[in-house]
Amino acid sequence: MTSTAAWGAPPPELATHRGYARVFQPGHLTFGFIAPLESYPDSVGPTLEGHAAMARMVDDAGFSAIWLRDVPFYDPNFGDIGQVLDPLVYAGYLAAITRRISIGTAGIVLPLRDPLIVAKQAATIDQLLGGRFLLGLATGDRAVEYPAFGIDYDTRSARFRDALAMIRAATEQEWPVHASHFYGTLNGGLDLVPKPAAPRLPTIIIGHAGQTLDWTAQNSDGILSYIANPAHIPAIIAQWRAASPATVFKPYGYGTLFDLDRDPDMPVQPGRILRGGRNALRELWLRQQEMGVSHVGLHFKPQRRPASEVIDELGTYLLPLFTSHEPEDTRADAVGDRA
């Protein structure tokens, strides 16, 4: 494990944040899953059978996060229909059936949504989760969705920045005062309730969101990108660290299509799907932890085995090697968590 001093320290309000500290800690690699917790073909989509039981299994096994994608429509030209369910509604459901695991969005297509409604929904979900929510935000990768919402695709990057500033004003200020370019104006006469459980709601940039790396490093609490070739990670992390403040921990993580082979000694296979046996993956992830990767989100879509088998194998053989040390006040159950 790399010395935590090499990566800086989280801001004080995030170091003990229940959701953030479970997923992102300097020098530690954690693991989560990108919903749905099952494999599925492009043209059909997931069945969602047993999804509540799988979420509880991931929570009980000690994984750090479940990530929910935002796919408003099914585009046959794109293929992947995602987890089908609206991510913010689904996050509220998961709040009722999980106990410790962080729930994050990966990510809300922010230019297609009203930022004040997102702020209200995110703060509500965070309260229901007892501070376990991570707000992952994106601009989406499906241009065809923008006309359906009457939104100009070419303004998406500017809209993203404008909407994020509005969300932060509404969730972090009492009686906020803020003027946006694309959205409305907060003049101090209204206050958003509820506020998040902690003073600040962690915001994670999913992909690049149409922003420069410098902007992302300065204006977010971390990045979760998509990676098809693990060989590119050292260069990506070097660029990310160069853009980030030297003394502040800014985590880098990635999501990947994943297929755990039954043969524990199968080497990692090249390609956009991270495929291999647990022993080779263990060595890969130990190296990536040393490089500074903070989190890996595993996507079951191409998985050839039942999700329960994969969760059990990773939880038994790999997760104990990457156990982080959560601050004490991130461990206690919140009011409203499942018994």
C-alpha cells in the first residue's frame, strides 16, 4: 500500500463523511458494483430479478459502493439500456434495504435535469441513507437524448458547470443567493430543505462531463472514468495528479465491464472487458493500488457466471486484501437504515 502522505489528505468535511470515506481513502483501493447486479444482453436489458437480494449481499459482504447509471431512454443504436430504473428513485429504494454501503450515481446527466430538483432529490436521498450518498454527475454520451428534452447539445458543457454551481449553492448555503446563466435565480428568500446529512454533498465527475482535467480537479471531489485498457492508467493518474492540488486528496477511480473466470489462475485478457481469474486480478489491483487508483466499479453486464457466485468469490478471496480503515463515525448505522 502506498503511503497516504503521497496522495494528500481529504478535506476535513469529507474525511469523516460516511459515504465518501467508505469509498475514497488515500492509499487504499476499494471496490463497488455498477447496477444492475446481473448480466444482460444489449437488446433485452436486465431482468431485475433478485436485485434487492443482490444489493443486500453486496452490502453484507463489505463492498464499498453501488453505482446507478442514468439512461433516460433506450436507444437501439447505442444498445445498452442500463439498469432501466431511474437512478434517483432507485437510490431511495436502496436506502431502505441497505445498511452500510455507499450509494452513488454514475452519473446523473446533469444538463438534462433541473439542478434545483436534483439538489432536492439528492439531499432527500442522502438523509434517507444517513449520509451514504455520492452525487456522481455527467453530461451523458447519447446526443440523441438532448432534442427529446429540448436542450441544445452544444451547450452541455457550459450547462453542466452552471447546474453544478446551482446545486452547491442550494445544498451548502442557508437562504442561498445565486444567479445562474441557464437556470433560475436564488435571491435569498427561499431555502432548500432538507439539506444533506453532512455540511457538503460529495460530487464525483463521471467520465469527463465535457470539462478539462484542470477544471474537474479544482471543482469536484474526485473522478470516476471509464477505462478499456489498464495499461493507460499510470499516464492517466500522472495527468490527474498534475492537475490536482498537491496537498488535497482527489481520488481517481474507474468503471469497467467485468467477467470473473471460474479458473482462479486465468491471466487477465486484453480488451475492453476486464476478464480473468481472481489471482491475476488480485495482482493487477494490488499494482493499481500502488499507482494510486482509489476505486474500481465493476459492471456485471458481460459476466458469464451468476452474480451471487462472483460477489461471494470476490468477497472471500480478494476483498480482505484491500480492507481500508473507515473513521469510526462512518461505521454506525443511521436512523432509518434497515435492521
